Amino acid sequence: MNIVKTIKEVRENVKQWRKEGLSVGLVPTMGYLHEGHESLIKRAVAENDRVVVSVFVNPMQFGPTEDLASYPRDIDADSRLCEAAGASLIFHPEPEEMYEEGFCSFVDMTGLTNALCGLSRPVHFRGVCTVVNKLFNIVMPDKAYFGEKDAQQLAVVKRMVKDLNMDIEIVGCPIIREADGLAKSSRNTYLSPESRKQAVILSKSIFMAKQMVLDGERDAAKVKKAMVDMINTMPLADIDYVEIVDVNTMKNIDKIEGNILCAIAVNIGGEARLIDNFMLSLSNA
Ligand code: PAF
């Protein structure tokens, strides 16, 4: 498995595969890969002849006070994981390769991005849409794989592909969790031992809320209050948002029905902003 740093090299590889009639999957990542990424890569390997994993900490999706500089990086470990999972190629560009001097074109979305993480991270989705668009144009995959942990990102990318008539199938893959329930994230490495203990409250509140809904609760305010109360039992937890939205519009709902996303973002100990969610499709009966 090769690691390449230039767009030209990716294109040469993909061109050769296409000549051979092979299908191509793409797994876009920011590196520091864990079992969540591994599950995406394995799914892509199962469904495509060749798989490109991009490893690029995209500066454009970080706000000025966010963790771009400290975001964890380990390309050697990433390459071992990709190789073992069966990936064909890693694309690991420098920022200058992706954003050459004079770069001034962006993919901007409204609506879906004016909610949840888009409110607390105003530049985030413009950066995500722009870089994902570029990666799609560079790799031209048949299918691209995204984790359901970033549920809003998944919805945004699906919408972008639809709106801009991109001929790419977007595949969402389930959240992978630690033994105690905490969703796997590269940012979990920021947590001190005490914060790590308290971070389990994210998944606990998600599991509790999902059970409330499965047991028949349809009042979004009641479910959200129960979650907020539970999260607030942890002194190190500082809630960014707890919301229940329609997954197609990302608009808040009062009555829980249809395709819903219950999503939370919580700062733990001032060390990491973590997210978690569940999605459900409920009949309106
Ligand atoms: O989910 C991520 O890791 C990033 O947002 C993505 C999709 C790789 C774009 O930089």
C-alpha cells in the first residue's frame, strides 16, 4: 500500500484502476485513525475493488480558537491500520497541495448547516463541504464512507452530493464505541483520566434517551430535559447543545416522529468537545 502526497499521484493510480475496470471507494479522514475509521475502511474494502483513504487535517474546517494545531497526528500508525484493513492507497497531502496560493472557491451550504454543530462552529461545514468536494474531484470514487457519529456531517454531505448532481454513493456507517459506551473519537485522547471517566455521560444520556423514545415518549422537551439533567450530574461536563431534530432538515421538533436525530455536544473538563447521537425512523402513527 502506497502513501502519496500529490493530487497527480492519486489521479495516476485511479486512472490505472479505472483502465482495469475496477471500482473505487474513498474514506475521507483527518487521520489518527481508530476502530471507527477502521470499520469504514473495512466496509469500503468489502464493497470496492480499490480503496483510497485520505489523511488530511483540513485547516479550513477549524475556527480560529479551535484545535487545529493540537489535533493529533500519527501517519505511521495510520498507515499500519490502513494496510491491515486492506486499503490500496493513502492520500496524505500538505495543506499547500490542497489550497494553493490564491485559493478562493468554497462550497457553502445554508439551512442544514444552521443548526447543531454549525451554530457553535460557524466555519466548520463550509470547510468540510469544500474539502470533501475537492477529495471527490481528485479521487472520483464510486462510493464514499462517512461515520454516523458525525450525523450532521453525513446529512450535509448527502445533501451536497444530491444538490450538486455528484455521481457518488454516500455510505453512512454505525458509531463504534469504547467498552463503556463512549463513542470512539480522535479527540478522546485529549481527556485526562478524570475527564475520560466523566465523558461516559454522553453515551449514557444517548442510550437513556433512545430507550425513552423506544418506550413511547414523544415529547422532545421531556427527553431533552432528562438528558440535560443526566449530563449535568457530571461536574466536568459543560453542555454545548442537546437537540432533537428532523434528520432531513436539521430543524428542532417538538413532537418526536418521522426520521429523527437526537444529537449532543458536550465540553468535558475544558479539554475536549465531544459529540454523540442516535437516529431513529418512527412511523407517524
Ligand atoms: O470527519 C472528518 O474526519 C472530516 O470532517 C472529513 C470528512 C475528513 C473532512 O475533513
